Amino acid sequence: MIKVDKLSKTYTTYERGGTFRDALKSLVIRKKKMVEALKEVSFEIGEGELIGFLGPNGAGKSTTLKILTGILYPTSGEVEIMGYVPWKDRRKYVANIGAVFGQKSQLLFDIPPMDSFLLNQSIYNIPEQAFRKTMNEMVDMLDLENIVRKPTRQLSLGERMKCEFIMAMLHRPKVVFLDEPTIGLDVIAKGKIRDFIHEQNKKGTTFILTTHDLEDVEHLAKRVIVVNHGEIVFDNSMDHLRKYLGDKKSVHVTTRNPLPSLDQPGILIRKQLSNHDAELELDLSKLKLNEFIKELNEKSIINDMSIESLEIENIIKDLYGQEKPNDTPLILGKP
Amino acid sequence: MARTVDLPSPDEQKSNAGPLFQWFKIYIHGMKTAFASRMAYRGDFFMSMFIMMVVELFGPLVTLLIYHNGASFPGWERHEVLLLQGVFLLSRGIAFPFFMGMVWNTISRVQEGTYDLLLIKPRSILQMSIITAFDSEDLGKLIGGILLFIYALKSVPSLPLVNWASFLLLFIFSLITMFAFGLFMSGLGIVWIGNYRIYDIFMSVMDFGLYPRSIFNKLFQTIITWVIPISLLGSFPASALLGKQITGVLGAMLCSIFFLLVGLWFFHRMVRNYTSAGG
């Protein structure tokens, strides 16, 4: 459904210093700087997939999204989505996609969301019956019955974001791009929106989710693409991502007697809370879990212990932290 | 997995109406939405419209003062100059609320990064820039223009039909010129981010259209006819209506068409260079 081949985008920016003198100087002379936002990025996404598209700030994920939505022209490379080249067939193409930008509202601030929906109906030329049916279904699903007729400026952030989803999906798009859709929302609103995305995905809509909220990714995405420095550093399933740093466990242990020396292969002390309490990271390829528990219990007597898979946050931090993708290919086989 | 709701896809959502009808349908909807937005603050809405109207009438007031003190524009009676200025205000009164808002809309959206939201709609970016920019308070300009036009017309003896026909044709060209101006400024607003002075420069240049072309020297007359056809905004249509002899009108019309075509090309070329704001 989505084919991206060697996509590159280079921007020209101008360097300007931080001082007043630099600002004055920049009025006359500006130093040009070429920024390679994307460097020959390639990937494919199938119909009905829900992809987490991650990366640190400035990694190139928004640029990718903007090219895929037909907003920007690339410098080189090819993109084909549902048979369209986004920047060449923009008008026909965007009739089949939707987009939710967490930080840019499509709703009109002073009037109720309902009026914005009706304007979208005109723009997308949605037949009246289909429009009412889709809108009622989504309003019902997101509990917005009494909300859509209130002026947008009076709505809470969560209510507004739910309305943004309806705005983006009234025309039943086949692909939906989500850019930080749950930013600033409370747990309940986040949950409702995640359920909505999940429900729409089950009906066949393909989603590409860009976010810094890893809980969103864990709850929704089956596959994750991570970009850093304009290149893909990871493209595989969530399961593969969890195992990316090896077979590791996160352990929180409390003992009756002081903890023994933990300075041995396979154990990384993340936080020593007291002589009896520590958070550890175990590398199971170097140390067997049952042997670790047995030894610790014999030496210090375990009072309490929790063993969990390594938090996804640590893995992502590791991927983000790399200066540049190294020679070893980080992209594992396709899921 | 198949969709459970049986709805036509956007490709299937074809209307029987023609593209022009569709264009106007969306435009009217955008206009209604803009009115609704603006009327959320009723006091400000009426006050702004009134102020717009009063500000527009300052130019004609200066004309009245000039003639009151015994001075005049050579070859033009007082009521004739007022008619010219009425035509000029009519042209602005139609252009500003109905399509010139695209300039401000483009400049501010590009600066904020919300121009992206127009590009993800299945309509031409020019259409989206216009329909999301209807400026209801500028209707004050239109009301001012109509009032002045009617007032000046009262002092003019009855005019033959051919004068009205020539006037209408040239008035359409004045709107074409305005639209071309709008295209150039919007295009500049895409690449020259946050530069609201484009608008001010345009307003200052346009003010030359408030006076009869004949009061300027030959070189300037050539410029406002052949280079930037400002004469079409007031002087030429008013002269045609009054049956005055005008020279260079065909050249100005051709220049206006050329201006429009280059404006369209320039606008779309600049859209290609759009860089969006950071994510």
C-alpha cells in the first residue's frame, strides 16, 4: 500500500548567531547551511497495518510524514501510496488519506466542531447520508453527543482532540497519519482515543503513528520504524524491538540481609536504593535467572522481587542515543 | 479486513454538479462558516465593519476638501472624481472580503505552520487559500463603495447603455488585476516568511488608483497602465462610464491578463518551494 524508496530531503537554512551583533550581521550576510533531513530512507507498509514511526526531535520523522501527506516535495527518491505519488497527484491522493496533528487544529476555534465537520463535508464532497452515518457512528464511539455543538474554544483538550479525529476521518480515508495525537491528554482521554484508533484499524484503516508517547506505541503498534539522523535505524515488530538489546530483564529486589556484591557479568545496577533494595538489569545470555535468584536468596534472603521485560523506553533511548547508525545493520528482518 | 460500514470511498463520491458549481458551493460554505466565526463576537463584528467603511471614505473626503477650497484635478469635475473613487472602493469592496483575504491567510498560516492543513485537502491550494479567508469585516469597504458610487452617480446625467457595458467590462478587469496582485503577494508570503510588509507596500501602490490617471506625468501614466495596471482599478472604468476619452485601455487590459497568468504561475511555483514549519 505504501512504498518508499530512497527518499531524501535536503533543506537550505541560514545560520545566525545568538547575539545582537550576529543578528545585525545576518541582515547583510547570511551563512547558508544544507541540512540533510532524510537520507535515502526506504520502507514498505501493507494495508491495514498500524505502524509506530519514532525518532528523537529533528530526526526526520515529521519531514517523512509531510512528504507522505503530499505537503512537501522531496529532493530525490520515490514514494507510491495507493498508486499515487503524493506530491504529483496531491488532490486525488489526499482525498484518500486523513491526518491528525496534535499541535495543529483543523477545527475552527469560535464555532462548534459540527460546523467544521459540515465544511469538510463540502470540501470532500461527501454525500449527505454517508456523512450523517459516519459522523453519528464516530460521535457515538467517542462519547461526543453533547460536545459537537459547543464552540470549540469551550472544549477541553481531550474533547477537542476527539473532534480532530472525526474531522480527519469523516471521508473514510484508507490511510491516516497521526502526529502526536495524544499529546497533553489525561489517561482517560488517551485510552478512549487509543480504543478508537484500534477500532478503526480493525475495520481496515492503515495508521502511521508518530509520537513521543511510548505507551501509545506499546498499546497500538505491531510494527515500529525508528529514524535517527535522517536514516532508519530500526524497522521491525514490537516483539523484536523488545528483544533489541538482547534477552534482558528488569529486576527490582528487596532483601532481608544486605545485598551481596553484584559486580559480576550479566548484572547492571541501575539504581541502588539502599543496602537492601536495588533495581537491576539482567542479561540472561550471560546469567541464568534461576541461578541468580538462588544465589541471591542464599546470600541475602529475598523479601520481595519483581521481574519484568526491559522497559521499551530504555531500548528507544539506546536507539536515539546512537551518534550515527553504525556499520552493523540495525534493521532486522521484516516482521 | 473488510470495512463493516458500507460507505462510498472519496473516489466514488462523485457529484453530478460541475466543477464550477462545486467551487461556488464550497466557497459559499466557507463564507457562511467565516460569518459564523466572526459573529461569535457581535460587538466587534459590527464595530470593525463600521470602522472599515469610515476609513475607506477618508480618500473621498480629501477630494471634497480640495474642491471646496477651489482647487481641482484638471479635466475632472468634483462628482466625476467622486465617481472614480466610488468605482475604486467598489473594486476593493469586492476584492478584499471575497478573495484578497488569501494574502493575509497565506502569510499567517505559513508562519504558524498551519498551511499544511490546507495542503491535505483534496482541492486546489488556491481554492483552499480563498475559501478559508473570507473576510466579513471588509464588507464595510463594499458598503462604503456602494454608498459613494450611488452618491456620485446622482450628480451625473443619465448615461447611455454602451457606457455601462464598457464600465462593466473594465470593472471585471479591475477585479482581475486585484486578483493578480493577490496571487503575487500570496506567493511571496510562502517563501518570504512572516513578511507582512508586502501587504502594506501593495496598499500604498494601490492608492495611486484613487486619482484620475491624467493628473500624473506621462512616464508614470505609462507605468500604471503597462507595467502595473493600476489605472484599471478606478480611472479607466470610471472614464468609460462617464464617456471620457481614454487611451491605452487595450494595453492595460492585455497587461492585466498577462499579470494574472504570471501571477498564477508564480503562486504555484512558490507552493512548490513551501518548506513548512518544524514538527
